[in-house]
Amino acid sequence: MTQPDNDILKAAQDHLWLHFTRHSSYEQAEIPTIVRGEGSYIYDIHGKRYLDGLAGLFVVQAGHGRGELAEAAAKQAQELAFFPLWSYAHPKAAELAARIAALTPGDLNRVFFTSGGGEAVESAWKLAKQYFKLTGKPLKHKVISRQIAYHGTPHGALSITGIPAFKEMFEPLVPGSVRVPNTNHYRADEISGIKGMTPEEYGFWAAERVARAIEMEGPDTVAAVVAEPVQNAGGCFPPPPGYWQRLREICDEYDVLLVSDEVICAFGRLGTMFGGQKFDYVPDIITCAKGLTSGYSPLGAMIASDRLFEPFKKGDNTFAHGYTFGGHPVSAAVALANLDIFEREDLLGHVTKNEPVFQATLEGLKDLPIVGDVRGSGYFWGIELVKDKTTKETFTAEESERLLRGFLSKALFEAGLYCRADDRGDPVIQLAPPLIAGPKEFDEIGSILRTVLTQAWARL
């Protein structure tokens, strides 16, 4: 390695505070350092190539190394590098808001820009609270979300998150968040206590738990239901047929806002521009980020229906909320160029065409004794790992620690695949490659997974 490379590695070791990272893991080891990306691949500081099986972090939809996105950023930075959206507009934010509104389902026509996904979720909860105060229902402030679901790290978004281990060090959090079962049909028997339900039956049961929660809390106190089209944490739980339609009915019945958290699922991840379009429902609010710019510049958004904006058109009503970098001119310019790529290369059609191929590749791993379930949608899939396929017995916390952190995460990376081995619920491996990936990349993913998972089983 050259001296500059050594300097970078030392700087990372001595000064960089990594996110969601056990730094003790790197006391005697080098921090993996990625220096370049091209298409569906990334390269580390030593020049080794890896298949980016997670699109960075469910982000790089259009792939790495897109010169036109870098050029759009540079051009905008020269013209107008920054101006806030606090009582003023700038052209790129206005143009992007209109373009997003044209792509959304229903009447979701008001776009409130943020810097990222957690801020978008935070904005949605605050809007829900204020909307009901302005419309004569001031007690409606609670939010219902699902177990194991992840919705962000700001205090409000973290309160909505359903992963206890992520929350305990930061309590007390924002009061008013209530949890209901998720849509993991693979674990339906133990979640519901009812054996043998079909996906449709379990979906109805899970949706009805939302209705029961609203009734238990009091409909006059519940402002919103927040859920992802396909739940991320826990390993890609798709909605059973009819689930979202029933949620929509329940929210309408109790005058509760339906918030579709699409920070991961929007912008092509499921093969549609927005997740609700994949599963045929129209929410009141969409939260999004990540794929909006393919990660080339930070940007998120809360997209609200016309109905929710109506009170803010009157008198001195103001949504007293905002972010310095929300709708940043450079990020907005990049997002517009990114959407141009979506249209020009038909990325949505590409994902829809190749989804069955990706699914078949991953389901081909079911012959391995460690693979219990394969689930997901579009280019967003999870593989649940088990000790016993017949009984669906999962791993203990200690076994999961040794399996995921002790072996799989490092072994997959060393084998040339960057993905996620996750134990926020039962142990899973998550795959979400760039939307430009195809059968060649799927075969590489499948081959590496088969080799490493076979090794993992032999070590148990």
C-alpha cells in the first residue's frame, strides 16, 4: 500500500466514528474501506472488487459511477450551491416537487423535503399531530407501528421503531407509540397463536390487530398508522394479499392517517415508483429518501395528500418545522437527473422483468439445511436462517452472535459479496442490489451464498 492509503486507514481507525458499529471489532483489524464504485460493484482500498448486494444501503438504484449524476451536481453547485426553502423557493426544488407529485398515487401532491429518511418520518408524525389540532381533534397524537420495524433514529422516529435493543439506551423516548404484529407469515403460528393460517387469513388477522389497538388506545387519541410496504427489519416481510386494503379501510373508519414509510421501498426497489403502487393502496402520507437520488446526494421527502395541506392555506397557520438542507439545490438537481435515468433506461420495467429470476435464484438455496425461508419483492429479499427446517427452530442469541457476527458477515465480504447479515429479528441475510443488476449478478450472488452458507452450516 502507498503512504496515502496507510494514512487513510489510520485516520479511519483513530478518528472516524462509524454508525451502528462495534468498534471493538476493529481493535486488532483494519476497517474495511471502500474507495470506488462502478455499476453493481464496489472496490476497496486494496483494489479488491465486491458485488454490491445491498445497493450501498438500499440506495444506489442507478448503480455506481454514473457520470451524469455527478455532472448534474457540479452544474447546479456552480449556479446555486445553496438556498433554504424557508419562505423562499428555488427552481430545482419546485421542479422536483412537481415531478414527484406527478408520479405519486392519488392526491399526494405536496412535497416537504428533508435531508433523509428519519427526518421524513419525524416530519410525518409532526404533521399528523398538527393536522388534527387544526381540524378540531387535538387529542389525536399516537402512532401505531409494527413489531421489529425500523423507522429511523431521531427521537420521534426511534419511538415509532419496533426494535427494543435500538431504543433502550435512549429512553425515555417520545410517548404515544403503540406496537402491533408484523406480516411475517413464516412465523404466523407463533405470532398469532393460531396454527395453519393461509397468507390471506394471517394478513386479515394482522390488520385486525391494528383496529384492536386503535380501539384499545381510543380512536380519539390515535393520529397515524406507520408501516412499510415490505417491512425491512426482520428480513423483508411482504404484505399478505388484502392486508393493505384492510389497513386502508381501518384508517378511514377511525379517521387515522395511513403513513407508508417507503424510505427503502420507493423509487423502483419493488419494481414500481412507489411501494403502494405495487400493492394497490393509496396512503395519506409517503415518507421516502435513499433511491430518490440513487445516493449521489442526500435527500428525503414527506409527501402529503392535498387534504392534509388544506389547513395550512388559511390564516396564520404554519407548519413550524424544517431542515437547513431539506430540498438542497444540488440534491434536487441530482434527483431530477436520477429520475431521467429511470425513464430513459426503464429501470422499473427492468426490475419487474427480472424479479422472477432473482427470486428463483434465491429460492434455489432452499435445499440448504440452514435456509428456512426466502421472502421479499422486486429487488428486496431476505433469507431466514434456521437450525431446523422442519420445526423452524431458530438460533439462540449466542448462536446468532457466533453465526452472523462471528462468521457470516466477514465470510460473505471476503468471498466478494457485500450484503447484510442481520439479527434484529430472527437471523437473516438481506439482498437488495442496484436496479441495473441482472441474471449475471444474481448468479454470482447465488454462488457466493451457497458456498458461504454451506460453510456456516458445517461450523454449527
